[in-house]
Amino acid sequence: MPNGIFNKSGVLIRRGFGQKFIDILRSSQIRDVEEIYMAMDQGVKSKMNPVGLFEMPGEDIDRMRKFYEDVFNWKTHQLSKEMGGYVVVTTTETENYKVKPPGTINGGFYKKTDNSLSQYPSIVIFVEDIHEAMKKVRESGGQVIGGKTKKGEPEDIPGVGLFSVIIDTEGNRISLLQSKMRGR
């Protein structure tokens, strides 16, 4: 039998899930897995803001780069001091700043600082309008930190776009990016 999720009639509706995920679904109180995926597919039809990349801090950026290059065969590119020494990380086949395989993301490494917000990995969500997204964050009970230069305001990163850090209602640090590179 192929690995996947089947409906009540035994028809394969999703392929490629790990066995642990499948076992969890089968052992749970979920009555109709097909119904869950139909609801998920319906959500995809509405405009969503995708997770665009990840960011991870490091104390020794050269050591960090070497680790991820050696272990996962990722490609890294160190930016200039003017760009904060940020390291662009390519984890998958990419063309014109866009990942080719669906469902994959690239990311970046940055130097860990004393600031508590820089201590943990974070995701970056691409948004169409950063000011509107920041307004929704505030209205929904989150906190807008902003960019490095102006508290509560996005930072304009040259050639990249408008960037802001937010804190969700559960204390998670997340970043927003209105990207110039992706036509957003």
C-alpha cells in the first residue's frame, strides 16, 4: 500500500506524509481526514501571507556556516558589513530569488547579540503591505517592535524591502518583509 492518507472509501487523497504523521492522524479522534484536507485546500484559495524564509542566530558565524554547509550541503553567502554581515542561506534549488520546489524556503544567519530578540530562530513572513500587516498585528493583540533604526516602524533594507519584527500573542518573535525582490 502506498504511503499516504486515504478517505473512508480507501481512495488515496494525499501522498508523501511521514509514517509518524499518518499514525498520529489515524490514532486521533479525527473522524474524517478527507474533510480536514478539503478545508485546508479551501483556505489555499484565499490570499495568504507565506512564510518566506527562516533566520537563525549564531555566536560564531563562520563555524555556523561550515556546519550547515557540511551537514546539509546548504550554500551560504556572507554579505558586507554595511548589510550587518548577514549570511544568505540557500537550502534548495533557487532561480531569481525564488525557490523552485514548492513548499521549500531559504533563509539567513545573523550574529547573536545581547538583545533577547536575537537569541532564537525566527521565521519571516512575506506581506503585500507591511504597514497594514503591522496594524493587524496591533489590533489582534500582538506587539510591533519595528526595525533596528526606529522603534515601531519598518526598516528599509536597501535592495531587499521593508522589514519589521513583531511579537505574536504567545511571545514568539516573527519578522515581516514587504519584499522588493519578489515583486511584493
